[in-house]
Amino acid sequence: MNLAIGTLTLDPFRQLLNGQAPVAMGGRALEVLSILAEARGGLVTKDDLIRAAWNGTIVEDNAIQAQISLVRKALGSEAGRLVAVHGRGYKLDVEPAEASVPVASVAVLPFANLTGDADKEYLSDSMAEELIITLSRASELKVPSRTSSFAYRHLDKDLREIAEDLQVAHVLEGSVRSAGERLRISAQLIEAKTGFHVWSKSYDRQFGDLLELQDELAAAIASALRAEFGIVELRKPDFEAYQLMSRAFSLAMTNPGNAASAITLLDQAIDRDPNFARAYSLRSGFREMGTDHGVVPSNVELVERDLRKAIALDPDDPFPHIAMASNHARRREWHAADREYRFAQNYSNPEPAAHSGYAAYVLDVMGHLARGREHMLRCVKIAPASALARVNLAMSHSFAGDHEAAAHQIEIAAELGFPREQAPASPILAQGAAEKGDYLTAAEWFGKGMPPPLLAAGGREAFRLAYASLAGQGSRTEAALALERFVAAIFETDNLTNHVFGAAFMLDPLVRLGLFDLAYTVTGKMADTWDAIGHMSNVWVPVMWVPHFASFRADPRFSELARRVGMFEFWAENGPPDGYHFDGERLVPKNEP
């Protein structure tokens, strides 16, 4: 439930909002605020705070007072609602917030697969996904995206909570059963606030009638909401092509290593139906996914051709624009990427990836970290139960040096099912530990998140030696030699994925140890590859903007690298990176004349 603190709002996922704008807070301060708010005006003792916010670790009174001061600062003009009860604890004046939810709004949850066959999960998913796409065509109807709704598949939340998270008045849930060639689809449209079933119906159909049933369901839902939503008549693809597309999606999203097999299925779908827009869009995305994971050769022309075809066939779908923006970023066409992401953000039903992609692949790369964090916060606002959205927000906090806020988001992501030991969660936790001087714990977290090829190249041992040296428990010379061997092992292969992830991991210990020559060898190799193939993931770039890389950026070679990958052209139109200004053609920190 949203809680009102005067004019401010604390949402269920512990985000403080001033209107629609998130209020910047450190993770610990936000945790303290949430604990106080959840008491609903009751007394929270210092022992309560220590137990909940510090996991029972003994802390001094001044540590608690420091966090209370940060909470008061964040509350601004509402700080008077936080009252200290002398010698006992604190009280915060809160009340339930009245959310303005449009009546014409519905979240479509993933349909339950009751066929008894796990391989038919794609049927229940595709039914819900098609309804989301169809209903989203109605300009007056708010429909959360697939990313937002499907995040609740395995969460133990009732419908009222889900509706409150997604700010909708209605929830649609359903199930799919099968017997031979027959399907039974059941669906219920529920008014979330009361639990009243506005509409429910079961349909028995032949397997081949699935597409017609999806349109019939969408029309029935619109009628049940008693409004003219302007749902357009969508072109129905060939049924076999649709099944091939659904199987391809399920295959690739289960395991990115299956991208090549998914592309083969989409080739077959397009052969059957050359005007199937979503098949083109997915084929382009899976081609890039496969390239990133080393299972599909890079082919920029095919990716762009498929995206342009998808946009031409279905201009109302934001996904091809998001994919086109990512494609431009991979090609260092920064202005075009910026334009496409902005275009995708203007659709009436917001898509989280339009914001998270813009932050990760453009703004964070360019050092516009504050704007990047703003867009990651918007992504979380759209999809609050998405574990990946939470991890992406944690990454933005980490880039900004706010490691408490980053750790807080990782904990929420873990509650939503994202393992702490999986990248990028583990490197984020590693950075936080290193910034506290706990270098041995940092090495452990880096090792947990390393992909198998990096481990095979000696990454775990190299990082152990590097961070032991930083902790004063090992030889810097030995660490440097181990890191040199690690770099050589990564780049002696032709696997682009290993290069990208290797660079993203290895720059931190190189910079912390002051091994700038080796660090610039790594970035130079990455730029060489980018020049050679013209198309590459840029996820290794944003780490260069973290605060403790300041001395690395002061090296003249950083400006040379920035020019080489096109940053100066972007900055000329969009302004310099955070904390910097131009002195003629030189990029210099703002604290320097």
C-alpha cells in the first residue's frame, strides 16, 4: 500500500516520491524511513531500528542519528512529521495514500498452464501476451507491459496488491487446459479493489482457433469495461507461423544459448507468413542476443533490415524502436540511438525497456549518470516487481557511488528471485565491499559472478591476488602478473562475449591497483574490435565513470578513447558528462580551472 507522508508518497517497493519524481536517498536511510512508515505512527525504538535496518549489528547512537538526519533531509518540508520520543525512539506521521487509478485500466497476468505439459508453457504465455498487445492498441486503456505484469508469475501476492503496484483498477487472469487437439481457455476480469468478478468465461476451441479466440477475448474484455477503447482490427498471422514464433520466443528466453535455434524457427515462421511483423522484430533481437553469447555470427545489415520491416508492418509496436535504438548504440550511432529511445518512450502504455535501455546503452555510457538513474527509476516505477529492473537500478546507484542504495535494490531483487551470486548483482556487491575497504569480500563477490570462461582463464585467482594486495595481505607484483595472464587469456580467443564481460570485470582491479597501462591495453583492444566489426555491446563502458576511476579519467588516454568511440560528438549536442566541463576541446573536472 502507498503511504502518504504529507505531500510525499512511499510506495510498496520502498521508493519515496514527490509527485511522480523519486526522491534521492541512500539505501540505509530509505530502509530506516520504510521501517518508521510501516509502524503507521507507532513508536519505533532504537532497538527496533538496529534489528531491522542493521540486521542486529551493534551500532552507536550517532550512526542512527546520522541516518535519521538523512531521512529528515529527504522529507524536506515534511520533516516535522518525524518526531523523536526522548529516550525511547521515533514516530512518523503517515496515512494511506489515495492513489488515482484510471477505471479504464487492466493488468493481464500470465495465464496458468494447466495442460500438464511444461513444454506448452508458451501457449499460456502467448495467450496473455497477445491480449496485452491487442488491448494496448486502445488509446484510452491503460495496460501495463508484459515485463511489468509477467514479473508477478512466481510472487506470492494477492490481486489487490498487484493492482496497487501497477496502478490499475482491474486484473485479468486465466488458465489454459488441453485435451488432444482441443483447448479450454478460462479467463476472469476482476475489479481489484473489491474482488468482484466483472466478467468471466470459458472457451472450448480447436487448437487451430487460438488466434480468433484471442481477438474474441480482447473484445469481450473491452465490452465488459463498458467503454469504447478503439481496439483496432489486427491482422491475423498464419497459425503455424504464430506457433513457430511462440516456440522461438520460449526457447531463446529460457536460454540465450538457444538463439540460433530460435532464429531457425523464426525463419520458418516468416517463410510461411512474410508479413508477420513480430517475427521480424524477434529475429533481429535474437540475432543480437546470439552474437553477444557467441552462438550467432554478427550481421548488422540483417538486424537492421528485420527491424525496418517490423516497423513498416506494425508502427504501433514500441519494441522494434527499442531494438533499433540498441542497434544504433552498438554501432556507436549515438544521436540515432538517443532519438529512437526517446521515440519509444512516447507510447501511451510505457515499456520499461525504453527507459532501462536508454540509461544502460546511451546515458551511462556517456557519463550522464544522473539522467541514467532517473530513467532506471522510471523503469522501476513501471515494473516494480521486475527483478531485472531492480538490478539495473542498483547498477545506476553503484555507478553514482551510492553503494548503500545499490545494496538495498539488490536485496529487493533477491526477494524477487534474482540470485545475489549472479552478475551483475555480484559485481555490484563487490564494488560496495571494496569501497568500504573490505577487499577480501569484494574478491569473493567478483568470483561468484564470473562467467565460466572467465573462471577458466584464471579470473578468480587473479582477483583474489589483486584484492588481497589491496588489503595489504599480498604482493602487488604477483597480483599484477596474475592480471596480465588473465588479460592475455581472455583476448587470445575470438569469443566477443568473453572480451565484453572480461573488460567489464577486469577494469576495476586494474584501476584500483594503478595498472593504467594494462587497463588502457584492455580498452584499446575493445575499441580495436569495435572498429573492426562495427557492432558490439557497450556494457563494459559505464564502469569507467564510477567515482574511484577519476585518476584513470585524468589520464590523456581517456580523452583519446572517448573521441575514438564518438563520445565528444554526443557531448557537443547533449552536454558534457556529469562533473565535467569543456576547456576549449579539453574535458576537465568541474573542480579544476
